[in-house]
Amino acid sequence: MTIANGADNISVYTPVFRTIGGPATVVTIGVFAVGVALWCLAASWLGSHKKIIEWVERSGQWLVPGVFLVIGSSVVIESGVMGKIF
């Protein structure tokens, strides 16, 4: 499922797996698979509750852009880019 999201995942995972070796790669893939399964279960559970669905339908047009703005802002701030611009 994750590999199907795009080539950017493959371009990140390939050098990491090459660097960390065989046993660590197996552990990493296992942990990642469990994490994806937990996220899918959480999404399924949350998506089956009427009140949550109603809330997302009401506020989704503002929620998604807000989340992306917060994530983007935190990446810019944490990376120190602002100090190099000014």
C-alpha cells in the first residue's frame, strides 16, 4: 500500500535499507507494517462513528488546509531555513 503511494517512498527506503543491512531491514519493514496496520485500524474505527463523520464533513474544508499549514510551518521553522533567508 505504501509503495503504491509513489516513487518518493522507494527513493527514500532503498538507500536506508542498503545502509542498515539485512536483519535491521527486516525489523524496519516489520515495524512499518505494524504501524500501517494500526493506522488503518484507527482510520476504520474513526470512520465508522457518525459524530466524527459529521464533524469532518462540517470542518473538513478548513481542517485539511490547516493541518498542512501547521506541518509546513513546523518543517520550515525546525529546519532553520528562516535564519538563512533573513
